[in-house]
Amino acid sequence: MDILIVGSGGREHAIAAAVKKSKHADKIYCAPGNGGIAGIAECVDITAMEFDKLADFAEEKNIGLTIIGMDDPLVGGIVDVFEARGLRVFGPRKNAAIIEGSKAFSKDLMKKYGIPTAAYENFDDVDKALAYLDTQKAPIVVKASGLALGKGVLICQTIDEAKDAVKSIMLDKQFGDAGKEIVIEEFLTGREVSVLCYCDGTHIAPMTSAQDHKRAKDGDQGLNTGGMGTFSPSPFYDSDIKKFCEDKVYQPTMDAMKAEGRDFVGILFVGLILTEDGPKVLEYNARFGDPEAQVVLPRMKNDIIEVMEACIDGKLDTIDLEFEDNAAVCVVLASDGYPLAYEKGKEIHGLEAFEGKDDYFVFHAGTKAADGKILTNGGRVLGVTALGSDLKIARQKAYEATEWITFDNKYMRNDIGKAIM
Ligand code: AMP
Ligand code: GLY
């Protein structure tokens, strides 16, 4: 069958690469795609928020399955639009994608169903939020409830700083409408782990673990970004923690969503923090992580289309998820300046070095093809992933491969996966 992937980042490139390996995939389209995805899929000039145009395209081309990679269209209800037109689509409906679209919703869900998470309060009134802060201790975390490109979380070292954060989110609308409602939450410490799970509304199948590096600079300094690099698996996610999460987090979340009449079908991304009091949920996302997908998907043995179809059909219990007994590290090459202002349009050299190598991947995020060249076109430009028999080897290979690529203003963190050495 022909497949349509919606999105344009490194995550969608990793999804496209996995789909290409499927024995069920014929022609692959990606809307809107990017300069690298164009190497394995036909890029279609429709943006991810043009639901009707995308559905028209899927109908016209007789697409057998559409895979939604990004959060905005999911939260906006693209799956409902496709389903109403009888089109097969992988991702949660709007009433389930709210688990990512509203942190206030997800916190209330966890509280109601006893899923471990940081203590918190939700506010849609500035004065009440400020008064509440007077009763709290710092450090404390202030979050815009809505989607804010992964940047809507402010860790505040003092109560005054937290008050400024509340004002800048709610009054100055730093994150636009995403900040109409906020969550103020207890500051937790521990290692973070991302576990992405396939879900069919009833059953949930967690994939291998990964760890992201969200801050822009080495040593977890600098601003929060979409993610500067990942490794998989996380050695900190041991069998006891895994068992705890299966019993207390993953299945309870599926059951909670079902009990609320919001059956979750698609990828549930569980962002965990491993505290001294046990694992707690920091956040849920309703899609693959980026750049978590770039280390998890290359390690998956299953045919991705078969797994996704089982999710849509409510038959995930018939699938045994399997991952290679190896490790992967992804280092993001960004435009210097990201996540603030940066320059675009720089020619990228060295991409051909990855051709024909099974254990190295270069996933394109912010690139575009022009006049036979590949140019930088975003903050996160490329994700360089290497597989190795263990994390140390994978890390060494990934950093070697970052040297193959050159472009003006290339920037990367040098300590991705350093914690595992
Ligand atoms: P979120 O989008 O909610 O996952 O938050 C983004 C990042 O902010 C997380 O990956 C953590 O590094 C940090 N963070 C969020 N909530 C907390 C918390 N309660 N305590 C400490 N760090 C947090
Ligand atoms: N890497 C974090 C995210 O995809 O939200």
C-alpha cells in the first residue's frame, strides 16, 4: 500500500526510514517533508495543519495508511477529520491527544487515577497563581499548559522568579494562548527517561527506553530546546523500574483514558523522572519524540506498518515488540544560536559519507533541497545516529560521524551520552 507521513522533522525522517523497510509499503509520500526525506519519499507541498487538503490528497492517491508525526495536527484533530472521511490514519483522536495538548488535563488525569507525578496546582487566574506561590518553596516549576514547542516549562530558582514567570506567561503571553492556563509544580530531581509506547486504546506496548538532552549547552546549561541528542537504551531504566512503570504508569494511563471515554490509539510518549521516591511522570506526549525516534526506531525489529495497523485495529496484544540487542546514540547538529535566532541557507557538505552504511544514519530536520544542494533551513538541522554493540561504541561512532558533516555555523553538544560513560 502507499503511505503518507505528515510532518517535516528528524522524527518524520526516522519514521519514513522505518516505513521504507516495511514489506507492506509501496510508495511513500511525506507532507511537507524536507530535503532528506525527499531521498526516500515524495514530498508533497501541503502543510501539516491543512487537514482537508491532506485528506483530499490521501483520497486522491488511494493512500492505505497516513501516519501523523507531529503534535500540532494531532492536538488540532487531524485524525478525526481523516476518520470522518473513512481514511485509515495512525495517531490519537483530538479527545485523546489532549493528554499532550493540555498539561492541566494530564495532571488532573494522573491525580484522579493515582499515577505518580509531581505535586501541582492548575491556574487560569493570575492573582490566584501569585497568591499560591507565596505558600510554596523554591525551586519550583511553572508550565504553560498548552503546546509551546517544548519551551513552555520554566524552572524557577526563587519565588520571585516564579512570579515573574507567571506574569510573563499569563499577562505578557510569552507562549501565546498556550499560557492561558498554567501548571505550577513541585521541582523534582533525578535522571530523565523517555519511554514511547504503541497503544491500541486498550493495550499498551512500551518500546525500548531513551534519554534526551533538552538543554542547548554542554553540562545541561543554556536554554531548553526540542532536544539536542539522545541515546537508547537508558542504563538507568532497569528491570525494577520498568516493572514499576508497567504496573503503575503505562497500563493505568491506558485504563484512565478509556474510563474517561478518550481511548488512546497511537504513540504515547511517557516522560519519566527517576526520583528517590520512585519514577514519576513529568509529561505525556501524543507522538514519537524527536530525537527519541531517531534512536528507538533504528533498533526496532518489527515491521512498523504491522504494529501501527495492529494499534488501529485494537489488536496490539497479538504483536511481540522486539528490539535489537544493541545501542544507539543520536547527536543533533544545529544552527549556532538555536533555540534563539540563527541563520539559514548554509550549504551542507558530507552527507554522501553516510550512504551504504547500515549502522550510521543522518536524519534531516531543518534542511531543504535547492539547485541540487542541501541547505540548512531550521534550528535543529540534522540528527546523526550511530548503532553500536553497546552505548560506548555507539557514542564514539556517532561523534566520529558528526565530523563527516560540515556547514557554516554548525553547532552541537559534545556531551550527549556522557552520563553513561
Ligand atoms: P516537560 O515538557 O513538562 O517535560 O518539561 C520539559 C523539561 O523540563 C523536562 O524534560 C525536565 O527537564 C524539566 N521539568 C519539567 N517538569 C519538571 C519538574 N517538576 N521538576 C524538574 N524538572 C522538570
Ligand atoms: N524530545 C522531546 C520531545 O519530542 O518532546
